[in-house]
Amino acid sequence: MGSGLHAETGCRRVYAGEVFECQKNPMEAKEMTGDGDGRKYANSQASFLTKMGKMQSAGCRLCRIAREARGESTDGLAAETHGHINSAGCEGMATTVTSAHHFIWRHLYDSMHAAKKPKSKLKFVTHDKESNMSTLRRREEFLRICSKEELVEKAQDIEVTIPVKKRKEARYNLNPESFFQNRFWGSRPDGAAINENLQIVSILEFKRSTDRDEGFLEVKEAEANGQHKSIISALKAAAPKWEFEQIDFVVGNPPRITC
Ligand SMILES: [Zn+2]
């Protein structure tokens, strides 16, 4: 973990395990961290607090509540880190985090749409709602790019080369062939834009992440690119005269303790 310089105040941004220092307003830092001298390890992660004896378990309390409400086992809870509770992976926060993602993306998407030049041929084909590949494929704009048969064949060729994630192994074992088809056609990019004049298709992906760690932009961009690698590759193989690209939008969600 590392620390960076706050662009506006000159104060140090807090990262896990780093010393919190607020040169601009030490008293404010004292209040935020609850420490007597305004200088403290401001790591709010549960594992750290557990080591300090402030918490009994590092397991996420929000996940625990969600599982208890469903009558499920609370074994194997994810660690309660800042990143976890701000992700859709947190069972107690998933609905809220997903709603925040959709809300912000909708605003960005509408802004891009509104900023189009009057003569622009760019068409946002998923402007109204998020669509999966199966839905996108049925749109008339995509029907003019390549045949369904070609895309099915190329998608299958590429999907079988992409490893099956551990948490999806059970589903894969039930029916390997349909697993790959479902994985491809169920892919859900946040948006797509087509320029038929230039023959360019842009697959759009929006990521919202904690910006606690330096390098979060690269991490989330790599994640987004991996997510739609199959779509881009299959489309390129099925329609070689067209150009396909992925454009990622990554926004940071600041940590609670900041200055
Ligand atoms: Zn959780």
C-alpha cells in the first residue's frame, strides 16, 4: 500500500496501514480518526481492528446480516474491507452499489448522447437500457454487421479458450457446451455505440471503484477489458471489415476518511 498527495489540500490521502496526517487541520484529523494526537493508523479494515481487539471477527457484518436474514450459513464471510463494502460482492450492499453504478452511468451515457454533434452518425444502441449480447445481437444495426451463424461459431471458438472461474465450475460441469454459449450471449456490456459510416463499433463499460489504492484505474480497466475480451474478439473474427473497440469509463469512490 502507498500514499499520495491530496491535490488540493496538500494533505496525505489515507491508504491501508499508512499513517494518517492532516497538516492543514490536525484537529479535524483527530475527530475523524478518534485519536488523541491527530496521528494514527487510520486503517478501518476489519482485519486491522480485529487485531487491535476492537472487533471479534474480520468477516463482513453486512454479509452476515444478509445471510442470517435468508437463513443461510455465515461460514466463509468475506473480509470487511472498504473495497468489499463498496462492491456488489458485498451481500448486504449489492443492491445499493448496483443502483449507484446504474445511476452514475446513466448520467454519463445521457451526457454523451446529448453532446453528439447534429450531423454525427454515431448511434448509441443501448441508450434506453442495459442489454446483453443476445439482446444486442437482435438489433437491426448488428444484423447488418455479420450473420448470427458466423458470430455463434466465432464466439464458441473463443469462449472455449477462456478459463472457467472457480465459482462457476459447478455450472460448467452440468453442461460445458451450453455454459460457453450462455457465458457469451449473457455478457452484459454497459453500452455500445455504432458508427455505420465508419464501420466502427464501440463496446462501452463503466466501472465504479474505491480509489483508495494508487493504480485503481489500471486495475479496473484491466478488469473491464478482460470482461469483454470475448465479445471484441468474436466480433472481429466474424466481421473483419469492421473495427471493434472497447472504451472504459472508470470513476473513483473516495474513502470515508479524507481531507
Ligand atoms: Zn459484505
